[in-house]
Amino acid sequence: MIFTETKLKGAYIIDLDRMKDERGFFARAFCQKEFRDHGLKAVIAQANVASNARKGTLRGMHFQYPPAAESKLVRCTRGAILDIIVDLRPESSTYLEHISIELNEDNMTALYVPERFAHGYQVLLDNTDTTYQMGEFYTPGAEGGLPYDDPWLGLRWPLPVSVISSRDQAFRPLREVEDEIERRMSPTKSAA
């Protein structure tokens, strides 16, 4: 695997190191040792798949509060997505900054999302599938989210939104929840 750290400390783009021959290629997609060597959470508590029928579908911006904060390893296995993550670590020099990357079936690139980040993506092609390896179990009551179109975040999505869940549409704006995020995401505080 080829690990490239982004401007958001601890968030990595992970490309496959392909060994090619006449059959095609073979590549390692996950290795606990390599993850640990890069300081990443090397635990997979759950593996999830999302199938998206229509381009323009938007999922996000999701996170879980500590002590159930989750890391994610996200890969697009069919089609294409624009994946965006936002740093929600109050102590970070990149607090509330974001990055975006296209993940698609051709590049097979993965995005490692550290704990205490918001994550979301928009589907760029019909019939797109993604996989998520989660570092923590889904924990009802610890989940949170921010609006995909919150002006304070300044996220840019390439397509009009065609499908979004009612839950994702109901997230409160950052200006209304920032105090709670700062308090609950602080490394010195436990979840309230």
C-alpha cells in the first residue's frame, strides 16, 4: 500500500501497490502492521457496503462522538464518488478545514478518515458502490452530523443533490452546534 498523508494530520490517501502480471494485478488493501506503522487505528470493528442507484446522491456529513468516535477506510468499488472529510478536532491546527478526493472503480484509492472527523460523499455515476471498514461499532446516541451545504464549512459538491435522506437534511448548522462539537470532541473531555 502507498500511504500519502493529507494536509489534515492523520488523514491518509491509500493507493494500491499493484503487482501486475498476465492475469491482471494483486494488491494488499489492508494490513494491521502497515496501518500501525503509520500511526493509524488498525482495528476493523465493522465492514459496511453502500449501494447508490442515482448520481447526485449525497450521504453525510456523519461522525460519532467519543468515546465511540470512529475511524473509516472508505473505497469506491463500482462507479465514482467525491469524498469529503472535515477535521472536527478542536485542538487541531486544521480544525474545521476539509479535503476532497475522487474515489472510483479505476483508481481503487481508499481514504483513511481518522476519529473525530465528519465524513460524506456525493455519487458521481449511477449504480455506485462503496465499502467502509469502521474502527468502531455503530453506536446510536453517539452519532452526529452537519449539513452538507453549511456555508460555514464551504464544501463544494460537483452535482445538484438528487437524493438525500431526511436525517441528513435535518442536521443543524455548525453555528448552532459548534459549542457542543468543541466540548464533546475535545480529547480531554469524555462524551456527555
